[in-house]
Amino acid sequence: MEGVSIMDIDNYYKQLEGFKIKSYLGESKDGFPQFQLTKPRYKDVKVEVSADEEGNYGGVLFLSEMETV
């Protein structure tokens, strides 16, 4: 990932420590699986697991807040 340091990536993914998968949300419009994660005393988060089609690297987890309906 160009322009992002290893420390930034470590801190980004460390946010997920202690979360557990609550539910599978289906696929995004891009075809990547999405999951709802939960952790006591925290808001649930959505994680989208992606990778490039060529498989040139390990992929990325996109983190976002769960949308309320």
C-alpha cells in the first residue's frame, strides 16, 4: 500500500482487537464479503474484506461504522 507506513497499518488493524464476528452481511456491490463485528461497550463495526483480482498482495480490511436503519 503506497504512502501508508507499517505503523499506520498496525494501528489501523489493532482497532479490531477484542471484536467478534456477530453476523455475515453478504457481499458489497464490489463482491467482497462484509461482516458485522461486536465488542462489549463499543459500537458495532462493519468490516469489508477485499483483495485485488490478481492476488498480488494480502488485501485490505475496510472498517466502517454500522449504518442504523
